[in-house]
Amino acid sequence: MTELVVNNVQKWLGGLQILKGASFTAERGSIVALLGASGSGKTTLLRCIAGLEQPEIGTIVIGGKTVLDGDKKLALPPEQRNIGLVFQSYALWPHRTVKENVGYGLKLRNVAAADIGKRVQAILDRMGLGHLADRYPSQLSGGQQQRVAICRALVYEPRVLLLDEPLSNLDAKLREEARYWIRKLILDLQICAILVTHDQGEALAAADNILLLQDGRIVQQGGPQEIYSNPNSFYSADFLGANNIVSGKVQTVDGKSAVIGGDGWSLNGTVREAAGVGQSQDARAVIRVEQIKVSDTPATDGIEMQLDDSVYLGDRWEYRLSRGDFTAKAHGTKQMAAGKVWAQIPQESIWVFSGAQK
Amino acid sequence: MSTHAQAPAALPMTKAAAEKKYPARMPRHGNASVYRIVVIGLLALAVLAPVGLIIYQSFLSAAFFSPRAKFGLDAYRYVFTDKNFYKALGTTAVFSFGMVAIAVPLGGLLAFLITRTDIKGKRLLEILVLVPMFISSIVLAFGYTVSVGPTGFLSLFIRGLIGFVPWNIYSLAGMILIAGLSHVPHVYLYVSSSMRNLPSDLEEAARTTGASIWQVSRDVTLPMVLPSLIFAASLNILLGFETFGIPLVLGDPNGIMVLTTYIYKLTTLFGTPTYQLMAVVAVVLILITLPLVWAQRKLLRNARKYVAMGGKGARVSTLKLGRSGQIIALGIIGLWLFVSVVLPIGGITVRAFVDAWGEGVNLFDQLTFANFDHLLDVPSLVRGIVNTVILSVVGGAVAVGIYLMVGLAGHRNWGASNTLLDYIVLLPRALPGLVIGLAFFWVFLFVPLLTPLRPTLVSIFVAYVVVGLSYGLRLLQSTLLQVAPELEESARTTGATIGRTWKDVVIPIVRPGLAGAWALIMIIFLREYATGVYLMGAGTEVIGSLMVSLLQTGAMNTIAALSLISVVLTGAGLALALRLGAKIHD
């Protein structure tokens, strides 16, 4: 069931357009991630959905209710949108106990006091916070505060749950746990959730759908695997994963395959640029680090390269490779001596885009 | 899931957007716009009405309620041809700049010693240095009269030693010196806060390149705090133009007049009130002070820019003074404190408990409570004390409530109403208390509906609220800004209207700040003396304004007793403010 429709939302700040027509829908029981670098407009888009920012153009429908309509100059305030928002800083009210923080939304909805108590206790218990009900936020750890913030946004069963970088204030280990249980919770409760993040790992692990934003536009959207392995632009390819970026010129083009080359090297790649590439044009190839296999014995389908150094990373070794002005990083399980090596890169993993490297 | 994979952004941009650079803003629903407009509108009325009435009156040939009043420039003609006016104007300018020349270097030095060195007793000094700011200048001026005036205690003592008194405070130089010394806290306040924010790594960087401590102070510290020094200077020029108590007490006996005392004297000059002339001088005063306030606003913005660059929470390492340095530094501060606090307050204290003094009189033989007994016998004086306490304690609380309402109306507000609010708040700063009091006196005479309120404390209270507006609102606004925006936004997304958010989140969080603000406003109302001069009537006496009118009769015993009561009340207010954790350093 579609809970959220965002259609062509555009927002200006002063003379600057920060959202340039964002459109997407979100379903109940799924998580949509808004992924992008800082300044891409992802948080602004989330705040537009919440009603904390007012876009000038566009429509937003939450749970069948139109909350924003640019043509009719209709913009409902946040409190009339029936949403829950989890802030990056959690924004728990310091003067209220955990119980009062969580119960506030129910109190505003005129739920009977006894009922409030029951529902608050139920959700706190579910999150393992039952024993902290009478504490103040300042007496909780960061992870506990985050869970309280989620309880507060969920307890009144909003149509859409908005999460603004909810994991960025947690330490790395806690973060991986949290993204797992947040996903589980949302699927269990069958909520529609929108997650804003700049961390690709978080988006890939937690979301059903990822919207990649660049400069106020959604440049690509799709499932995690789709968006990771099938980028439609240089930005998408470069934003996700750990990449080698190679600059050169297109030597030959043949339909979807192209040869890109430079000073003393050439690679057979796959054209990924939507508009195609032309002969002898500046081009860039994106190669995911994990797609390069390095061996110290000659391989017929491998390209001969110079191994400059092996760097120990703990769980693996990183190889620094070069051939002319083509430099690359690759991973492997053993240390190799500097010298001649062979790198195997599948043609479908060498993504060729037009344009010179900036 | 996606209906529009990548919606063409150009489509809706066709007509409207092609014509304009960007489309019209969406209306902000649920942003309490009605409340904001009503509150800001009422405030505008409360501030603009009296100012408007002054301007209107200045163009009439007689009092505005007189049937003979005609439009014209007669009043301007009279004032601009009166050589006393030019003399007063010149004196005011000399007085203001002279005051700045004393207060700014001394305030800067004190700020440096207290914030950047390891001077002993820092915590106590930080509070003591501000004391003169909290005492009304009429009390201070009176204090100087009884201690170092021609027949003051110290003067008599010195005369006994060397045969003559080597100073005369009833002169322009004396006035400037006393005003300069008593305005040191105003400078100290701004300069010390900018020095506190100055990270010492900047100074350390200079020292590691080989500069001596004094070179660092001159080449690094001074330029960094220069904006705040300039700001403090402009503030003091403004205060100089508005000052009333010191010129009235010290200048008037020798006929030295400044603009405020010139206005005050116009009342008595002709026997009947010459409202139109007073209005003209008030207009002139506003025309001088308003640009100063403007300039200050600009300066303050620049000063903030400087401070922000330094960054907050920077480690401040202090300069080691050494033994002789400590003695010199404490000596300077001690001497200043002696002259600006101990002399006047000590004088008042002694004077309040003696009836007669002079050469060869042993003060210990004269100790008496008669001054206070007498004070209790006069109903108007008792009422004055009671009214002052009511106005400051209750009125202060109500005023904080009003400032809070105004503060909320301007809280996270955008658009025209907020710009209006910014400018309305500036206006009272340009108006001396004497003029505000006069203007409200006229408003309460002029508006039929308000006339019954004139002989009540309400009229004085309203004027006080306007007098304290800039200071009080700044206190409240800075308190409100401490509430993180997410705390309000999270209430909104949880389902609270903006009113509920203010009630359930904002106000509970700022409550401790409100208590501090109340104590500070209380002190402001306690020390006020000029505003009530015209507004005060039988039944609505206040201590400060009673002293002004008693000065005319020369009832020194009563003034001394009232002064001491005023000092004690202020001290109690200050203690309460510190107890409530008020940020007196803001």
C-alpha cells in the first residue's frame, strides 16, 4: 500500500534551488533510503516531507491525505501530517522523563491516561527500555537515547516514519547492530519508513529502495543490488563502493563495448554512459576494487602491471598497481613482492563513462 | 514503486518560473502568524505612540490639549535661537566624549586584567566591577556629593590636613570624571566577553615567533578586541547623551546644563509646562541618538563576526603577573573600586545615619536613626518605597512575562513582522528615560480611554516596560535561542501545534533563564529614576523620582535615607540574581 507520494518537489533557498524536482513513492512495510553526499538535498527533502520546510512547487501525499500542493498553495504544518521523525541528535526533551517523552504524542492525540501508560510501557518493553521509563534523557547512553527517540516517533502509529541520519551519532559497532534491528522493527510493524543517510553501507544494508541524490535531483533509484551493480552514471558508479577511477581516451567503440586507453595501456570495457561514448573522446573507467584479481603468475586474460607495494590491512592485503598513468588498488589474501604482476579485470566490470577526471 | 523515474524538472518551471527567478513562497500555516502580528503590532503601538506624540507636540505652538495650540515651527524657532540650548548641546557632547575617554581605556584595562591575567580574587572582582552599573546614577551622584562635594566627608578631612580641597566635583571636569568612572562596567562587560572568547593560541603563536608579552598585547590582543572597544565607546556616547542623574546633581547647582537637564529645566523656567519646547529638545535628542543606535547595531554584528572566528571553548591561558604585577594590578582595580563604589556608597551610608556634620564635628556623636524615622512619618516617602518594591518585584515579573510574549512572537520568525520588531526594539534605546516618561505622561493625558490609569502605577509600569525593552528582550531572546531547534521541531512532528510546543517544550526549558531575567529586570526597575519624573503623582511615587524632586528642596537627610534604601534594595536584587544564576555578564 502506497503511504507516501512525493511528486516534483522543488525548493529554493534565497536564489538557490536546492531541490530540483524530486519524485518517488514509498510503500508500507518498506524502507526507502535517501542517499547522497552532504549538500545533495536529502535532508531538505526529508524536512519537506515532514513540513519543517516549505517547498515552492510540488505535491506530497501522506497516507492518502494531500499535505502539500504547490498549485493550491496548500501546505499543512508538521502536526497535521501524522508522521514520526527521528532526529539525528535524537532531540529528546531534556525536562521530561523517558515515559513523558514517549507518551507526549499520545497525550496530544487525547488518548486516555491509562491507555497512554500501557502503550508507552509496551513499546519501551519491546525495545528493551522498560526499566528506564522514569529516567531523564541525560541519564541514558547514546544508543538508549536513540531507541527512545524511535519509540517516541512510533508510539502513535504514524503513517510515515522519517529517520534523519539516525545512526550517525552511534559508534561503529553499535551502528551495525542498530541498522539491523531498525530494519527488522520496521518490517515487523509494517511501517513505511524513509531513511536519510550519507553512508552507503547503511543504505545498502537497511533499505529496500535507494534513491541516490545529487545536487537536488534523484539521479538513480532502485534496490540495493541493482543500484550497486548497475549504475547509470559516473556519479552513481563513483558514489557507491570502493573504486578505481581511470582516465583515458576512447580508442574504439563497438556497440556496448569500448576500448579505453592511455599512456602504455588499454582496457576492454563496457559503455555505461547513457548517451554512449564517441571515438577518441575523453573517458573515465570505474572499476570496483573487488573486481580486480591480482596474480604473480602470467595469466593470458590479465594485463601486465607493476606492483609498487603491498599494504597490510589486517584482514587482507592491498596492492598498489600501476602501468603508465593507470594506477589501481586491489585486494588479495597474501603479500606479494614488488615487481611484475598480472591483473585480471572482467570486461563487464570496467564501466566506461564519458568525460575527463576533474 | 516509482511513478516518475526522473521527473523532468523543467516542466512546471515553464510559465511562472520563467518570468520570475523563483516561484512565490508557500504560505506558512500553523506558524502562529496571527499571534505574532498582534503582539508585534501592540508593541509597535506602545513604542511608536509616545514617540509620535512627541513629534506631533514639537510642531505645535502650545500644549497639545490646549485650544490655543496651532501647527507651526514656533517651538523649533525658540529652541534654535536659545543660546542655552546650544550651550547644553555643546556641554552634552563634551561630557559624552570625555566620559568615553575615561571609561573605555579604564574598562579595557580592567577587562584585560580580569580575563587575561592570573590576578587574585577573580571571581569576586568580576562581580564587584559591575556594581556601579546596577546603582542608579542619581544615587551615585548624591553619594559623591556627600563624600567629596565641597562639604563632603572626605573633602572636610582633606581640608583638615592640607588646608584646602584640591578638587571641585561641581564642574564639567568633575562630572566627566565621575560619569567616566561609573561607566567603566559598561565597557568592561563588552570587552571582557570578547577577550574571554579570544583563544590564547593566537597569542601563543605570536609569542613563539618571538614577540614579548606587551608586543603581543599591542599587536594581537588589541586588534582582536578593537571591535568590542569601538562598540563600547559608541554605547557610552549614547549613554552620555541620555544621562540625567549626574548632570542634575553635580552640574545644575553651577548652571552647567546638558540636553536632558535642559528639558527638565524648561518645565520650571516658565512656571507653566512648555510641552512644545520639551518636545523639540526631545526630538533633537532622538535625532542624535538614533543614528548612534544604528551604528551600534552594525558594529555589534561586526564584533560578533570577529568573536565567532575565534571559536568557542578555546583554552584561555592567563598571563602570569608576578608579585609586583599583582600588587600594581590589584592597586589599580582597588583604587577604581574605592573611587567608584566605596566613596559614593560609603558617603551615603554615613550620611544616612547622621544629622549634622562639618568641621570639628565628631560623626560618632551624631549617629542617629532620625532620618529613617522622619522618612516613615511622611506618607509619600513610605508609599514611594512600597511602590518601588511593588514595581520591581511584581512589575518585573509581569514585564518578563511581556518580554517572553514578545520574544516568542519573534522566535524563529521570518518576514516583515520580524524586521519591524527589530526596529521597534531599537527605538527605546535611543530615548532617555526622562523622555520616555514624559511621552507616556502625554499619552496617558491624550488618550481618553487611558486617562483613568494615569494616576495609578500602571502608567509608570507601562513606561518602565518600554524603558527596559531592549535589555529585557535581549535577555529573553538569548535565552530562547538556547533551545535547540530540533527540540521544537520534534514536538511539531509529534503532533503539537506551535502554541503547544511553546507551552510544553520551550517555556519549561527556558524557565531557569526566566528567573534570572526577572531578577535582572527587577534591578533595572529598582534603579530607574528618570522615567517617573513626570509620570509620578500623589500615590504613585517611586524612590528614584522622589529623589529627583527632593533635590529641588534640598532635603538632604531624606535623600540620604532613600539612597541607602535604594542601594540596599539593589544589593538584595543583585544577590537574588546571582542566586538564581542570572547571567549578569551577558
